[in-house]
Amino acid sequence: MLDKNFVRDNIDEVRERLKARTFQLESQRFLQLDEEGRSVRSEWEELRAFRNRTSDEIADQKKEGKGVSRKIEEMKQVSARIKELDELVKAADSQLNDFLAEIPNLPHSTVPIGSDDAGNVEVRKIGQPANFDFPIKDHVTLGSALGILDAERASKIAGARFTNYYGAGALLERALINFMLEIHTREHGYIEVLPPFLANSSSLFGTGNLPKFKADLFSIEDTDYFLIPTAEVPLTNIFANEVLAEGKLPKKFVAHTPCFRSEAGSYGKDTRGLIRQHQFNKVELVKFTRPEDSYEELEKLTSDAEEILSRLELPYRVVTLCTGDIGFSAAKTYDLEVWVPSQGCYREISSCSNFEDFQARRANIRYKPEKSQKTSHVHTLNGSGLAIGRTWVAIIENFQQANGNIFIPEALRPYMHGMQEISAQSSLMD
């Protein structure tokens, strides 16, 4: 959430920066709500101060034996008005906060201007896509033939966009999770967390998923719980409503969780295979930093995610998302895109973002600078390290062999019981 004071004092700048995100700020509406709220609060504060002064006067006059009945009666009327103003202040604050809650973050000055993903800018490209001397198959065809992937039977259990993995397919998924967690904890210094897979509305508000993106979430009927769309939600809210010591920053967490998304608005997109599922596994990285360190930490976080792709010997590229393509809460985002041979293009496998103080303001996460009495909001960052299902797809397709077998990258073999390739197996369901 944007700071209302900053918006008020820089209304023209804010409007223009949001325009670059194709978001039209209702400036006059904001100024009206802000002025109404400040007017009510001013009267409320003045009357409270007047009541306090008068209460002291009444106490002194009582001691002196003077009559105070008129002032007491006056204070009853003042107290009644204060009570009315209490509700008006709450209502005014709520209206302004609801207005601010729908406004996206301001893009960083280094974010390229663009209206959609066509405006994204490639930063670097690592590795070369393989030249296959045989017809390329997609991961669904390969996985089905090998007996390790099955969407048809999963649809009987839960419907479309769910998948069963069997045998080496399930092992590959688990191996990728363990491989990523080991690298991020043992080499990159993240603390592993196993968080709840449900989150309340307050937590989802903190990360910016609510209220704007409620349609993308799976909610639990008659409760305040939602299935988490990403581990970013529980990890970011670990420190909600807390004040951290400056000397303890940065804090770095990693978690593997299932993720649940309704994929509202994506009808007809990527319906075949694992690219866009209602349930998928992901290893997530989250950081809490001092504001002055957050962009350096964004580069490090992106590098940490890239390391996974490099060790798996997968061709990928890094792009900076333009103003029209960055997420609602992000100030700057790098997307890591892995090469998918059957589609002949790079597909997103990780988004690494700096949210600056946008999420911290919503979740009330602050820190206390060592040389200041005032607290400030931390900056939060997150990135996938990586999306497991899409990594599974990338390995199956990039390392396919002419005979339909799948070569296992060397770095992953210790997590695959030494297996060097996946070959056809008899499915237990045959």
C-alpha cells in the first residue's frame, strides 16, 4: 500500500508513474477522501484535547470548593460528540484505506515503460537450446509414453488442470524440491520454513492478493481461510505487526509448499500439461531488508534462482518486466524464463521482485534503525527458486532422447538414487 502522505504531497508524480502502469489514479477522489478524513480527525483531536484540559480544570475547582456543574454538563455534550467522531474517524480511515488498497505499487525508475509483455527487456541469455535431430515431443506425450504422467485419471479425482505423477515422475518432482532446498539453505544462506498451507484474509491483504485478486484464490467455505497461492503469503506474514532490529536484517527464508490457484481469467490458456495447473509445487524465496539494501538484495535473489537453472544445465534468459507487466505489489521484477522446446519459446519459471515497503506497509512490518528512535518499514522481496512443475517440464523436454527416454542432469542424480535416465516403466494402473 502506498503511503497516503506521500500520495498527498506528490499527487502529480504518483498519477504519472501509475499511468505508466496503465492505471488511472482518481486524484480528486483521493484528495476528497483525504481532506474529509483530516477534517474529522482535526475536530476529534481538538475536542479530546479540550476535554482533557477541562477535566483538569474541574478537578482543580472541586478542590477549591467552586461549583463545576455547568462544566460537567458541558463535558457530557463534548463526550457525546467525541463518541460520534470516533465512528466518523474510523469510517473515514476505512474509506481512504479501501481506496489506497486498490492502487498498485509505483514502478522503480529503472523499470522500462511498456503497456504489456511486449515491452519487457531481455537482460541476459544463458545457454543454447539443443538442436534435436529427431521430432520434438512435448512433456505430456513423453510423460504419458513413459508411464510417469497422467492427467486423465487425475481429472476423475479433482477435474481439469490436475495431474498424477507415477514412479520416476513423482521421484523427479521430489528430487527437484530437495535439490533446490539444499542449494538455497546450505549454499545461499536461507532459513528453511515449513509454513501453513492455509492463510487468513489479513495475510493475503498483506501481500496484495486481497482484495483485488480474490477471484484467483480458493477459499474455504464458512471460514476466513484461503488455500495459499504461493509460499510468499505465509513467509511474508511471519513478521506481520512486528518491529525487527536493524542488526538482524536481512532475513532470508525459503519454503517448499503446494500452491493453489483458480486461474481466473485464463480460460483456454495452457490447458495441456503442467504449465498452468490449479495445484503445483514451488520453492519460494523471501527476504526482509533495509530500504537502502533492497535493490542489491534483488540482484542476489535473482542470482540465487538462476543458480538452480545453471546447475540443471537448462537454457534460460532473464528479462526485466516493463511497467505494464509487473505485478500489482512489485516495484521491479526480473522474470527467469526457461526454454521449452515443444513451444519453441522461453516460458516464465520464476519472478524475482522487490516490493519496497508496499507489502510491509500493508502487513505492518517495521524495523528500528540503530541510530534512530523512529521505526521504518522494511522492504520485502520474493522469488521462485523455482516453480517445480515448470522445471519438471523443462527437464523432460530439453533432455528428451530419440528413443523417448529422459536424460537426468548430473547435478540431480544424487537426488534420483543415481538414476541417469528415465525409461519406460509399467504403470501400476495398467
